[in-house]
Amino acid sequence: MIPEHRHPRRRDRSQEVEWIRALLHRGEACVLSAVLEGLPFALPRVYAYDHEREAVYLHGAHGGETGRMMEGGEASHGVPVTLTVFEVGRFLPGEEALEFGVEYASVVATGRARQVEDPKEEEHGLRLLLKKYAPHLREGEDYPAMTEEEILRTSVLRVDIESWSGKEKREPEDFPGAYRLEDVR
């Protein structure tokens, strides 16, 4: 099922489903946000997007902050979360300080996070992460094959995406004074 497509306030920057999926595939990291003990809570995480399931897989250690976040939700319903993936482009100077801008691409997805209990699905999530972040390395050649013990030691979460929005701001290459931060630091 395709998640509900929410369009941002700036409809001129709103992106369609295939663009959203592409950013979820290529994004380097995400911020996972929820409510923990009555307070807003956000964690930077690496993740892997599973197009077939319209879900995102993340991992962590049992007993860490992610585990504490999961304690607040019923296993069948999951914990309500927001997941944000973004890229920063060039900085765009303006005639006044308040007119400065930045190029960006972002996806904000809401859904429910669930602790993956099935060892086969845990392995699936972990393999997606390995494929994304270590595509040049081969199991059994560059690192030992995953064992059942290792899988059981790792906490794997699945965020089932219920709704999403994507937006992008890009300016022409000849935008006056545009620069990348790494070029001026």
C-alpha cells in the first residue's frame, strides 16, 4: 500500500512519490523522532528503505535509547514516529540577511515503529543495511557470515510508513553568489 501523500505548505516545492522513494533510497542518514517519557525525542540513525514493504529498517543495541522509545508502545500497534531524511545543497545569499536561503531536498514520513521479532525479517533488515552502507564488501569474503547469535544480539526496528511528503528547493547553477559550505570554511 502506498503511504498517504501529504503535500507541504509550499506546493511549488512538493515532490511526487517516485522522487520521495528515490531520496529514501539514497539518503545517508535519518532523524527518528518520537515522544519519550512525555518529551520530544530525536535520534540520528542510519537506515535502509524497503520499497516493497514501504518501510524503513533501523538497528541498534538492546537497552539503548531506541529500545527505551519502543517500550512505550504496544507491539501490535507500534510506536508513533516521524522519520526525516534531508540533503543540503548550496547556500544562497540575498540582498538582506533575511533573504538568504539554502537548497535542500527532504522527506518527512510518519508511521509506526515496531521491534522486529522474526529472525528472518531481522536478517532481511540487516542485509538491507549492509547492502546500502557496504555495497563494495562481500559476506564470507570481506567479513564473516552473519550468525544467528549476532542477529539475536541486534535490535532491528521496522517503521511502517503511513504518510509522507517530499519537497525540494533548487536554483539555477548561475544563481548569483551561490556557494557550498565546504568551499568557504
